Amino acid sequence: MSSHTFIYVGVTGFFALKKDSNNEENQMRIFTGGKKHFCLKKALIQGVVVTAVSIGLMTSATHAAVGEPEKEDLKFGFIKLTDMAPLAIAYEKGFFEDEGLYVKLEAQANWKVLLDRVIDGELDGAHMLAGQPLGATIGFGTQAHIITAFSMDLNGNGITVSNKVWKQMKKYVPHKNGKPVHPIKADYLKPVVEAYKSKGEPFKLGMVFPVSTHNYELRYWLAAGGIHPGFYAPHKGDIKGQLKADALLSVTPPPQMPSTMEAGTIHGYCVGEPWNQQAVFKGIGVPVITDYEIWKDNPEKVFGVSKKWADKYPNTHIRVVKAMIRAAKWLDDNNNANRPAAVKILSKSKYVGADYAVIANSMTGTFEYEKGDIRKVPDFNVFFRHFATYPYYSDAIWYLTQMRRWGQIAEAKPDSWYMKIAKKVYRPDIYAVAARELIAEGKMKASEFPDFAKTDGFRAPQTHFIDKITYDGKKPNDYLKKFKIGLKGKDKI
């Protein structure tokens, strides 16, 4: 028996009415903000006219391009970092329920476990490193087609060194009025690393995952200062990333970074908040630079789902993106006025679980370097400003260039390949549907989004890198040629 679905949208919710081919009996699913949907049976009058429901849903109607969710009960994974905030806020503020979605958020042990559970279907989606969907899709590590239609934030990371290392490098750092001049370049760390090498001692740094923003930012900073961070050679079975390295980088889960450094296993690390500020509060290390200073307004995390899941549940996916866009906007609204409330939510043990003061140190527009050296960094965490939530192809291509630069992509690829992979993984088309729905519903303004009719998915060439090198996402191979350290052209390990 065939059926049709009619959708009616009102101010406080919407209902979807399924009509069978005999025009006799129908199931009406009613969705209201913050309340579980329920079902009613209604007769159709002449096939299309619906009797008014006495709960006031029909006071104002508009066209709905997105149907009811194919799957309503969802489980999303995250790692305990402040940039999981859009998920927490979408849940706590009822934005998921406004879309007829009933979400469970579940902290994961590490990035590998999180990715594997999305691939296996144990999680419907997850807070992911921006490089994870790309790495999985091209087969670096676990092979799977993962996509993203939502960028979760810009910036938000830092590089911290132990007190011992800071004492050694501080004498090389320029000072003004008794305080270090920022940004602090890796040039000032280089003599420290060379001293370790001369003694035959390895200089070890932690990052969170081989395809993490943290790995690429740490490598970028080190290489800009003349410190070689090492190559990968997956075609030879070497995935440690330490070939020819001056500094040895290895994986440590984010919450374990401070304790691993305190134990002396690593000399520093690159991680998201609150784990840089935690080192300050514990008195065990000094954050020397933020990623905002390495690459201003860099994309950090994304919301990832499997391509199979997205194809099976397209309406659900769009509604998830809608809810998260609203959450991101709430986080940045009124010049970050909601951040203290957000910090209170994130400090709960089920989310980040760090002290309020530790999370607030970076989430409320400041960042503490040396103990007491608190500086204003209003855009350290950006969730919505600067079109932060839009999944730009150029963002994807930057990550792919870094994978090539450090050998994770073992052989040269033409510019067309970079574009092909970016379009396969990053899905601004899905984002645009979600955004247009929010505009039509009066929840958002068109001016808050890129001009979907004109954008080609690329940011203008970006110039705000610590080494002053300009990045043009449309010319990835030309970009790679600009670096002194790293693979380019036909180079191969």
C-alpha cells in the first residue's frame, strides 16, 4: 500500500500526517519544542484538508522542505574538551528536541574509539577532529567514508611546555615590560631541543591523534622555527611520524596530557582546552602559544557521521545540523554573554568535568600563559562568528596538504584530487538546507550565513599564519612548495 506524507508547520511545532492510498486513516505525529512527540489518528477530508488540532500548532504555517526525522532516538559521542559545547548546548537548551530528536551524549575514551564506534554504528555521530573524516575517507588508519556538514568551532588549542623546558627556553624569548612578547615562536625552543639532542636525549611532545588539528598545528609551529617534527611513511608500514625528527611526537588522550607531562613522559603537548589551563592551575607547565596565533581562525572540530548513516537518515541529519547551528549561535550571542552559563554546563562531570574556573579561563575571552600572565584573547573559542559553522572546502584541503606535507599521503596528488576528496567529505550542501530552514522559520537571519547563491565553498586566501605564508585552498601544490621543511611535488620517503 502506497502512502504520502503531508507536513504542516506552525509557530510552536509541526506535525507530519501520513495518508494511505485508500484515504481512510492516518497517523499524525506531532512535534513540540522540549516535549516527546505523540501520535493522533485523524480522518482526511477530501484527501488533503486536516482538522484543526486544539493545541495551537496551526496559528501560522510555512513551507517545510525537511520531512520528519527518520530516526529520533540518537546517541552522539564526544571527547571531554570545551569545544564539544555545541552538542551540550543543543541538548541542554532543547534545540534537539525542537527538531523531534531525543539525544543521548556519551563521552568516549579517545579519538580512535570514538571513530570506530561511528563507523560500526554504535554512535550515530560524534564530535570529531577536523582531519578524522578526511583521514578515514582516504584510508589513513581505519578506512571508512565519513562526512561532515557542520564545523563545530574555530581556534581553541594551545601548546604547553613543562616548567623545566620553559625555564630553558624563556631566556631566548624577547621581553617587553617584564613579560614575554607574543606570539612565542618555536625559534626560541630550537636551542633547547638541540641541547637535548647533543646529550643523546629525545625531546618528546604529545598530541592527541595522527590526523588531529593538534598534530598539524604543533608540526606547523615547530617547522616554522626550524625544528623538524618527523615524517610518516605508511607505504613502508611506518605510522609513528618520527622519521628524521628533531622532536618526537606521540599520541596522548587529551585529559591525560597534564599528568603525562607531570610524570616526565613528555616535555610538552598540543591540546584543546581546558587541558592547557589545567597545567597553569596545577603549576606544572606554561602554555606558550595558542593556535589562534599559529593560524588565526583555524577550523578545529567537526560533527561527523558515516556516509551510510547520512544517506539512510537525511532528514534526521539536517535536523541535527539545525539544532547545532542554533547552539553555536547561542554560544557566541551578544559578544559571548552566554559563556558563563555555558561554562557552568560544561563543568558538569558528564561533559568536560573540569573546574568552572579552569574552563572559564579560556572560554570567557582570556587566556593565561605563565601563572598570572592573563591576556585578552576574545576569539580563542569561536563557535558561530566568522561563519565558523560552515564546512568550507578550503578548510578540508588545508588538512589534506598537511597530510601530504608530513607523509601521511605518501605520493604526489594533483590539485583536482584535493578538490575531489574535499567535496566527498565536506558537505556544505546539507548545511545550506539546514540554514535555509532556520531562516524560513525566523530563528536565524540570512546575513548570519555565507551567501549560498554565490559562495564556491572557499575562503579568500588566508594570510594570518605565524610564518607569514599565504594559503590559497585552490592551489594546494603551490602552497606546499612554499615550505622549507616537508614533502612537496614528487618527494617521497
